[in-house]
Amino acid sequence: MTDQRERPTSTRRAFLSASAAVAATPVLAAGPAEAAVSAHAAGTTQAADTAKAADTAKAADTAHGAVPGLRRQAPDRQLRALLREIDPNRIGAAVTRLAAFGTRHTLSTQDDPERGIGAARDWIFEQLSGYAAASGGRMTVELQSFIQPPGPRIPAPTRITNVVATLRGDTDPGRVYVVTGHYDSRVTDVMNATSDAPGADDDASGVAAVLELARLFATRRTEATIVFAAVAGEEQGLFGSDYMAQQLKNVGTDVQAMFSNDIVGTGDAHDGSASDPRTVRLFVEGVPTAETAAEANVRRSVGGENDGPSRQLGRFVQDVAENPQTGMKVRVVWRRDRYLRGSDHISFLLRGYPAARFTEPRENFAHEHQDVRVENGIQYGDLVEFCDFGYIARVTRVNAAALWSLAQAPGTPKGVVIDTTQLTNQTTLRWQRGTAADLAGYEVVWRETTAPDWTDALVVGDVTTVTIDLSKDNVFFGVRALDREGHRSPVAAPQPSS
């Protein structure tokens, strides 16, 4: 994949040389820090705030060696402090404790205080409740239980319980971000609910990451709401996350991003291959799972296969989480999940929510879904000894950078459209103004149709309409929101509109 910093400049030069000729809806002056506004605004233009935000972003560019116009978002002071506090020892203790419950199979005992999924559930609830006690009432914890009827992998009606901690946002609580790990485990036979199934990597590692995130976010104030959840029933059919996603959908919750942390235990596959301790994979779909037939027709017409909300989320995570503070490379994989496999983010994709899945760079299948045994000198089983707590801590930092940057930025722009009422070589974009209290304005981004990532960006101010002297036929456009501190939202790709 071409590095964003190695961007072509011809498109931007063409735009700059032609921008003065725009007549219908004037374009702003170019250059990220100027923020001079001559676009048609739907409300009051806050040029000074936009300029400040642009200067903040420009400083971040310089720090990362980026070309002006490609604004990488460096961690702010509060995020840097949060990332420093992520503790590999706490994460390791959580993984070890979860593995010590013997089995956490969904069908295992729920009333034994020492063994089984019920004991694990109660321990997770206790941990999250302790973190919530330090939140000043902003974090609440619940046991979200339901009865799963009989079906494949569920032989009898079974109570499944998600442990959910919700940190209410201060200024925009209706905007929600979700992060999960699944706390159930399994062995070779998916119906074996009694044999030891330590599930250290799959998925005590993901639950430990979620617990550490909840601990650190509980004492910090965010603009938007963040939900930290340990879900169950994943190995039997994503049942816990399916229920959770549907409950959110039923009440119209505005979930703008969801991350599943599933098998994030190590960068070393322990199979003779080279260790890769500084990479985490992020699976993001292109064509939305919940796309309707009408939406598919539009996508085929305009070529939006690589611009769905989840793919924009992947680009956002790379932008805010690949930096020295996390110490990680985010390898974005353009696929919903691993080949013919799935995790809890799919439950959210099915409801039309943007979602993605973090997982380690190379799996060892002798350490997943296996009876614990030694066979032909090979150790099988998902054991704690194969986890790297430092690696899990770095993955947790990637999650923290993404969640903090999302929750502190304005929401993803809504109602973004390209005007298609006229045949013209100019492009007019419109969108709805967001309600964030610290909204400074918007930024238009674009790239060649063959480019994987955004290559050009222009701050356009606090406006809701802009015309750019580039043909919509030749490039892909997007719009993102910008606050006064330089935080940026994920990009929203426009739809055609009359």
C-alpha cells in the first residue's frame, strides 16, 4: 500500500490553479492553515476557530513528517497520558485470572463460584463495578441477560449474559462508540462444556484489553458515550453480541463505531515464523453487510465499494493510532473478517453500524479451539504461556487512541451528498451541520479512484455547502468534521442527490 505521505501533487495543483474560476458556489482559498472562507455557509462562519484547528492539525503533520494537506492526527496531551498508564501487568493478571476459571464455555455451569462461565461473569462484573465507582457516577455497569432458545450449538434454552459498562459522554451522550471482547471459550468439540478451555488468547486477551480501557476511561471525561462490553455466546454463534446490537438498534442508538477485540494475545505465532510484535490486523468490510438493493444499485453506479462507513473507520484508526505513542502498525485488511470466519463485529454490521475487528498478525491454530494436550511433542491448547502481555497492552493502546479520538472529536458528518442536478466539471458537496459544541468546521478530502487512501485535504470552514473545481467523475470525495483542538471525525462519503 502506498504511504499517504507519498501522494501525487497533480490533483491538488489542478484544483489550486482553477479554484478562482468557480462561480456557482465559491471555493475557499487553498492551504490548510489559512481557512479563509468564501463558501456559502448555512450558518455563522467561525473562521478563527477553523484556523486554530487547522494550525493544530498542521503541527501534527510536521511532527509526523507528513506533507501539508495530509493531516495526521497526533495524540493530544490527555491521550498521551492515558496511553502511558496502560499496564501490561494488569492485563496479564486479567488474562491469567480468566484462564483460571477452567472453562468459560457458554453451556458450562453458571452457579459455581470457582469454575465455569458464571464465575467468570461475576468476576468481570466485579472488576467493572470497581472501575465505575471511580467515575463520579458517569459509568454504569449492568448484567445484560437473555434466554437463547434451542438451535445449532444451543441444545436447550440457555441464559447468556453480557457484562456491559457504559461511560456517559458529557456534551454529546447520544453519540455512542462500542468496544468488546468475548469471555466465553471452547475446546475442539464446540459442544464440550466440561473440559478445561482456558481461552487465554481466544478471548481472555480481548476481555483484558476491554477491562483496562474501562479502568482508564472511567476517570476521564469524554464528549461522546463509550460502551465497554464483555460478551458471551460468541463461540456458539455470536449470540451475546447479536442481542446487544439489537437492543441498541431497537432504541435507535447512534452507534458510530464498534470494535471487536478477538484473539489479540501475541505477535508471535510460536510456529517457527518470524515474530511480528508491532502489528495488529484490523478487518474492515467494503460493501456494507446491511446494504439494501437500492443502495447496491447506487454503489455500482458511482463506484463506492471502498468507501463504506467501516472502511472509513479503518482509515481513521490508521490515522490516529499508528504513532510512536502506541508503538504499533495497524495492518488494515479489506475484508469483513478472516476467510469464511467471523467475530462479534458482524452482529453490529448486520444492523448497519460501522464496525471492525482487531486480531493478532498470525494465528496458531494449535492454540485455538483445541483440547489441552501434548501430541507428537506439540503443545495444543489456548494457554496463558503463549500470550504476550506487552503485545496485548500495545493493542489496548491502539484501541484507546481510536476510542479517545472518536469520542473527543465531532461526530461523523451526516447527510453528505454530491449535487447531481447539473452536468458540470465542478463538484458541489452538501451536508448537515453537526451539533458539537466545539465544532470548528469541515474538511473536504479526495483521492484518485485507484488510490486506497485520501491524498488531499482542504479545510472549508463552518459551512454546509462547497463547490470544488474538480470533476466528481475523476476522484472520490469525502467530508469530515473538525473541532477547535484539531480533532477530526471519520470521513463520510457522499451519496448522489438532486
